[in-house]
Amino acid sequence: MPVFYKAGSILPILLHNYELSLLRALQNNIGLEVYPTSAGVAQGSLLLDDGWSTKAEESKYAFNLNEEGVLKIQGLGD
């Protein structure tokens, strides 16, 4: 099955390691898939949701890849 990504995207991917349960997979690491534009830039964001609380603002992150190939991660929460 073909998969298409938009150029300039940074996608956070939960590394599931073939877990049979989503609850087990939530303890795994998160990887970043970077698909830069022809100019070499990309951006994306991540909101970590624990599924219980309403404190989503504390777990927001922004990712930016600049023309020099430097990936910056910025926490946007409190």
C-alpha cells in the first residue's frame, strides 16, 4: 500500500514493537520521521495526551528543521 507524506512535515511515530495492546505501546519511545522540502526545511508538533487529565497544555512540543539541517525541539507548555 503506498503512503504519501507532505514535504516539510515532521511526524511523531509511536514505536510499537509489534505490541498487541495499545496500553503496552504507550510506554514505548516516540520516533520522529522527517520529510524536508527541497529547501531542506520541515516542521511539526506533538501533543502528549495521557488520556485522563485535562493538562494537555503542559505537553505540547514544536519541531523545526532549518536549512542547515539542525532540528530544534521547543516545549510549548508550562
